[in-house]
Amino acid sequence: MSLSINVDPHDDHWVLTLSGDLDYSECASFRMTVDRVLRDAPPSAIIDLSGIEYLDSSGLGLLLSLSKEYGATGGRLVLVTNEVVDNILELTRLSSIFSTAPGVEEARQMLADTARM
């Protein structure tokens, strides 16, 4: 299934909602969207992966790259996951690398809590 990306900009964060497959064939499209987000430099981003049906190593690599780019600028990235994504993060031992939330509202709360610190 092809990747669908919806970008919802807010003042202090952007929400990128993905659905379909995040694999090698779709990474170029996702990277172009990510580059646009980084160019506008929101301090934080939520990537909603709850609609992802398949995630391969290329997609994971892109998420890792994005996490590092946000971390390098003092920003924050939160992933909204589903069972498929959670299983892949556990299998690859990357679950401790990412901040994850079960839903977008919980992710927003995580960002708000971090801003208060």
C-alpha cells in the first residue's frame, strides 16, 4: 500500500500523519516532506505512525535520522505507534531510542510536559 502523508502545522509543533507502508520505495517521498518540515524548523514534531501497516529498515533509518536531527537542534520528536511499529521497535531494540505515545493527544501532552521543565 502506498504511503499517505498529512502535515498539520501548529505554532510549537507539527503533526505528520502517515498511513500505508513506510518502506524503501516510499522513503524519498517521506524525506522530501521531512526536509520541508525541518526547513520551517518547528521546535517539535509528532509523527503519527498509527496508520502504518508495514515498516522496513529504510523507514526505520529515516526515523532515526529525523530523531538525530531534532535532537541536534534541541527539538523533540515523539512517535505515535501501533502494534506493528511497537513490535518492530522492540525487535530492533530501538524502543528506548524513541519517545513514543499511544495517541496524538498523549504525544502533545508529552511535548507540553517537556516544555514546562
